[in-house]
Amino acid sequence: MKIYEIEINCRRSFSLSDNTKEDTMLYFFKTPVTYVLDGREIKSENISAIVYSPRTKIHIRSLNGTNIKFDYVRLRLTPAERHYAASKNINFDIPVILNDDFVISSVFKNMKTESTKNGKYMNEFLELSMRMIMICLSEAEPAEDDDIRIKTDVPKYAKLKSLREQVYENPTRLWDIELICKRLCISRTYFHRIYSAAFGVTFRQDVIESKLLLASDLLVSTDLSVSEIAEKCGYESDSYFMQQFRKHKGCTPTQYRRKSEDGNIDFTEE
């Protein structure tokens, strides 16, 4: 887990819009807000929070016309950490209602204080703090919204969710669509339709993203060559790996590694 930014007691006049690009964003709202997700609106009259997955467009409006007050953290999760979040039943891109803001608010304040010290154990402290926040979120109820209930009512949703978790946990695995459909007792066409309905992306997109997340981690955390990383991520062709990486990450693997060494991994699509 890599945490890049922590801010508390932020204010925005009436609305908040952003694009998370490569990062996961956790927002903790202290005032009533309206979440705009995929063209639908979800209102929260209480304290609420949401974890936005990478490349998700963020659009929040004040529910009562006043300033929006919030804390947030910008971070990068490894596939294993994504799996940990899933094991805690944390649904990305779905707001949750919090009955008590004391614990999360206190953790945010401590994280902000610790990040300014830049002490020896800062990263460990921040990671453990994030796990505390995830536990709090796992106990919260999703915001009331018919579309969210419909989403979890997608046929075979539990099995699809388990499959998606396996994809991110095993990014180098070769997935046989025919075998998956046979085990689910559905046709290939129907599988693609309900998978997209459940998660808003295709199965192939998730497979690609899982490989590129692993590649990103290896570029940052190891000295392996681009060719070696391509092979470890299941690519038979270096050129195809670099082409796909650039398409999805907005830069070449070498540029990504260089930027990470400079402490700047926010890339703009070219």
C-alpha cells in the first residue's frame, strides 16, 4: 500500500469534481451530500464515506446548498490489498452511511499528523491506520438506493464477485472463458452481459487491469527489466505488453518507473 496524499478539514463550495486517474480515493464527508454515480444520484443526509476505484470520475454535490466538508486520502493498492478490502465486504464506488464519525475522524487526524513527521515507521503507521478505516467501513450500511440493490441482484452476483476477486488475486493466471461459463452453467454471451451489469466493466478489462496493476507494482518495487516484468505478467510479446501498458497507463513502463522514482506517478493520458 502506498499513500500519496492525506488532507483533512477540506471545504468546497457546493460541489466537488475530480478524476482519480491511477489512484484509489477514500472520501469521508462530514456534511450531507449527493453522490452522482453513472448518471444516477444517491443522497446522504448523514455522515458518509466512499472508496473510489482508479479511473473513476468523482462528482459530489452539496445536498442542502452549503459548503461540503470532508477528509480524503489518495492511495495505491496492490492486488493483495484489493483482495483484503473485498474480504472485509468493502464495495468500491458505493457510498456508505456512518452512524458515528469519531473513530474515522480521529484516525484521519492521526494519519495527517504522522505524515508531516515523516518518521521511521510512518508508512507502517499509515497502512495500519488504513486497515482500521476499512474495518469501520465494512461495518457501515450502503446508502439507500434502488440501483445499488439491483446491482447486487444481478444473476449469480456472488459467484461473479468471487471470480473477480480471484482475477485480481491471480493476475498471471490464464482464464478459460469456456470453462468459466461451463461451471456457471451459462452461455458465453450471457456471462459477458451479467458481468458487465455487475461491475460496469468487461471481464477482459478486469483481466488486463489485474496484469497491469502487477506490472506497476513490479516496476516500482523491483529492478526487473521491462522484458522480465512482461514475462512475469503473462505477456508473450514485450511489444504488446508495452503497447497495452501505454494505452491503459498513459505512459511507457520505463517512464512509469522513472516517474515513480521521482515521487510523481500522476500521469495524464496522451
